[in-house]
Amino acid sequence: MTTTSIKETFISQLDELSPALQLSVFNFAKALIPKGVTGKSLLRFEGAIPTDDLEIMAKAIEESLRVEKW
């Protein structure tokens, strides 16, 4: 099946569904689309947070995880 025929078949079948089911299909299809950004695009932020602050944040996270286990 070509991309065009897949779209045409999908749309014709979608037209047969109730509006509520069409919305469900839409939400499902929307959930399949990748979200966010690539890691490479975040490299420009490398070094933006001072090392001391990162250590404080890491300790706070570790402490929070220890507390949540109990």
C-alpha cells in the first residue's frame, strides 16, 4: 500500500466512526508522535549549572529517594 492509499483508506474508515471514537483515534495517533527534543540540541546548556549546585541537587534527590522508601 502506498502512503496515499493508506491515508485515503484510513480517512474513509475514520468517517464511519462516531465522533467520540474519532476523537479516541485522534488521541491515540497523537500519542504516537515523538515529543521533546534531541539530546544533541541540549548540549548548548552544558556547563550552565555550576558543579557545586549540581552536587547539592544530587544530594537532595538521593535524600528524597531514601525518605520515600520508608
